[in-house]
Amino acid sequence: MAFEDIFQPLSFRNLTVKNRIFRSNVSGRFDNYDGSGNQARINWETRFAKGGVGAIISSFVPVHVRGRIVPNYAMIDDDSRIPFWRAVGRAVHEHDCKFILQLSHGGRQRDINGIEYPKGLSSTGKSDPIHGFACERMTVAQIHEVVDQFAEGARRAREAGLDGVELHGANGYLITQFLSSAINDRKDEYGGSLENRARFVLEVVRAIRARVGDDFHLQMKISAQEFDDAIAFLGIGPSGNTLDESVQVARWLVEAGVDALHVSTGSFFPHPRNPAGADLPVEDLAQSYDTMISSGERTFANFLLFSGMSGILARRAWNDAAGPPEEIEGKNLPDARAIKMAARVPVICTGGFQTASVIARALRQGDCDAVSIARPLIANNDLVEIFRRGQDRADRPCTYCNKCLVNVVENPLGCYDQSRFESREAMVAQIMSVFDPPPFR
């Protein structure tokens, strides 16, 4: 078989996946405002299972309504959510695909405020620097409450018959806000030294293990390097956690009971390096920010920035921070290898993968044990089957334009690069196909 390294099963301590391709955590606003799920979410996840991925990592699933990043994301905050996630798991399992639910909490980092909690929780009392979402510094009692919320989310995922959970500890969300030296400014036992900054997530891991036992898969997504100062024109800095610090955190996570690590980058989202793109779609950004204007302290200023002539300068600064487009695929592999060598558990690496030979070489060289893919799978849901046929790349690969992620704030998630379609009508039909079959007939 061509690219046979990709199609070897991957065994974790408590889970075996049929191949080395994971659908990364991504989804649109497909669900209901109250956090209950619907058929569109099931349709969305099932299309990737049909396309041949070995496992799906769910989108951001809040463990509490105060931790959501946008409305209309299905949550795992109550036992009433279990039947829906059981239905998702069953639909995915029909295609010999595993389903890993991502336990998440946005903290101060959001895209659109809901009506319930206009102010987020965080390790700090400082607003997030990208959108200016306000937050309050968590008390120790609130920290313990959120730790329990993560543990209860894991219990519910297990009761739903899912195959494991992933902690979203990367890309600027709540766990990152505790881990990061650039964000965490606490003076108590949850701030200061690396050991103190890691205390929160290690308490989460131990609480999960106490709730679900040792025989349920648990992995953690981590930003190996934070690059918090990547956008100089926003005045963000210092750089944040280094690779050496993340290697140490990875060791502690494994000692506490984590079965695998999922390597990403960046201490906020979106970040020039995640998701790295060939260009920043300024017009699309301006369109999305008109939805976000009322949400954060900086969103109106960002709207003016991206909708005016200054948007050209913003785009240039962003792309300079991202690096050359030809280096997008596999950019995180050196970091993944370093963590894999130190932590001694399987490592999944994310970062624009869509070329079979690149993935197979990374697996063969021991840079990682699997890769996770989001945008290229949105562009080509059947990418794994394309690889299975011996083809190195899809005929119409993802262009990394990032229009999919920019549009998701107010439109259904899908590929918005019209150059990949025969017509705009064909593009819209593909985007809207997620609503078939419909919730009601």
C-alpha cells in the first residue's frame, strides 16, 4: 500500500485507532443557543468518519456555559447532554471511527458573548488583548469549581460511550491562561513558577482520573511554544512559554495520568502561526467583525482596522509573523518530536497537513505518532481515501486562505474559497450540505 505508515493502527494505553489521521477540533455554530445539540452537528462529524479518518476530536465543547467561546456550540455541562453525545458517538462508530470529546473552557478568550455571562473567568483580571473581552481573576473557590466541571464533563463523555476526552490546553483558552508566563500574573499558589502555573491543569487531570478511572483515554492539547509577542502592532508580549517549559509540563501531565499529547502553537486564537495562512482575508475579517462589535472592548477598533486602508498594513504584519506560506505544512513537527522524546507517550501533531508523503515521512522519522487535520479536511472531506488510493495530494487542495474560519462567526462552517469550485452556487451547496438530513422532516 502506498503511504502505508499512515494506515498503521495506533495504540494508546486505553484506545486503538485504525490509522494515523485525526480530524482536528473544529466545528461551526451548528447547535442550539442553550448548548443542546442537533442533527447538523451529527451530520458534520459523520462526514469525516465516512471520509476515512481514524478518529475525530470534537470541536470546542464547553464544560460550563461561562466557558463557551460562542453561542450555538453543544456543551457537556449537564447530564441532560449525555443522550445527544451518545447519538454523535454512535453515528461516528458506524464508520469504524473513534470519537474523542474535547473538554474546553474559553476563560477570557471568546468570539461572541452570550447573554448569560458577559464577563469571563481567567487566571488574570486583564482583558484578552485580541478582542478585549473582559474577565475576572478566579478565586481559589472558583478554580476548584471549574476543576470539578472538567471532571464531570469527562464522566459524562464516558457515560455517553465516547472513546476518550481531550483537554484543550492550547491556543489561549483557560488552561493556557494558567500555564502561560505571558498571561498568568497571579501571586498565589496558581501563579509565578512553572510548577505553580501548571497546578490548575494537573488538578484537572487528577480529578478526571478520580472520576473516570485509569482505563478511559485522556489526552491534552498543548501549545509547545506560545509566541505571545507575534503581533507587535497589537503590543502583545512577552513571548510566553518556551519549548523547554512545555516539555516539562508534558512530563508532569503524563505522570498525572495523560495518555497522549496533541501539539499545537500560539497563546491566543487566531494566531499568525495557528492557523497559518497564505494570506489574511481582510474583507472577510471586516465582515465578521461587524457581528462581534458589541462583544469586546477592542472589536470596534479591529473592525475599523480591517475595513479601512490600514487593513493592508495589518495583513502584512500578520503574514510576516506567520512566515512563508510554503512552510505551513508540518511547521510544528520539531516541537512535537521534542515533546515525544521527553514524555514517552504517543504524540499527535497539528499544522496544515494535507500531503501524504509529508505525513508518512514524519511518522517514519518518529517526529510524531499521528497528525490532526482541520482545514484540509474541510476542503476535502475524503482526503484519507485520496491517500489510500495512492494519491499524494487532493486535486484541489486547501489553499490555507482561512476564509472557512473567518466566516464561521456568522455563517455555516465550510470551504469558502470559491476558486476551488466550479461556481459560487456549487460552493454554497457544499457548505449547506451539513443541514442534510435536517433535524425535522
